[in-house]
Amino acid sequence: MKVTDHNIRWQGMAIRIRHVSRWSGTDFDHIEVLTTEPERAPLPITETGYRSHFLHSEDLQAHGGAVAFVLAWLDHDAKGKAWQAHLLTSRQLSLF
């Protein structure tokens, strides 16, 4: 089991990715995604700014590793209606 931390920026936000390979001696890897700036800001993959995800080690490597996987996941889900609506409402001033 190996633990690796990566810090990335995506759409102006700082994000920490923690990758645990072969979690608990299994064929699964564990990824944690946490928005650090702004702290706990929503992402397309989580409304709370934190996401825990397990996937087969081989699948993660096929996607190019933890950073490439998370970036592709964020970019993919950012195209969805929910994230687009979030962006729209976060840009508008609210009177209430």
C-alpha cells in the first residue's frame, strides 16, 4: 500500500488528491478529492468539496493515474446540467 498526495488547480480552485494504491491489500485503489481553496468548495463530483472513491487499480492506471483520472472526471461532470446551473447561480447576485 502506497499513499501519494497531489495538489492541483482546476477552474481556479486548489484541490488535494490523495491516492492509496492497493487499498488494504486489495486490487482496489482509493482516491480522496478535497477542495482546499476555497475550503470545501463544491465541485462537479461533490456538493461538499469532499469525495471518496474506490476503483480497480488497473482501471486507474488505464486512465493515466490519479491526477489524470480526477481531472478527466471533473471535466466530464462539469459539462452536466447540475454543474452548469451551479455556475450560473454562483455568478448571479442574490437579493435573498
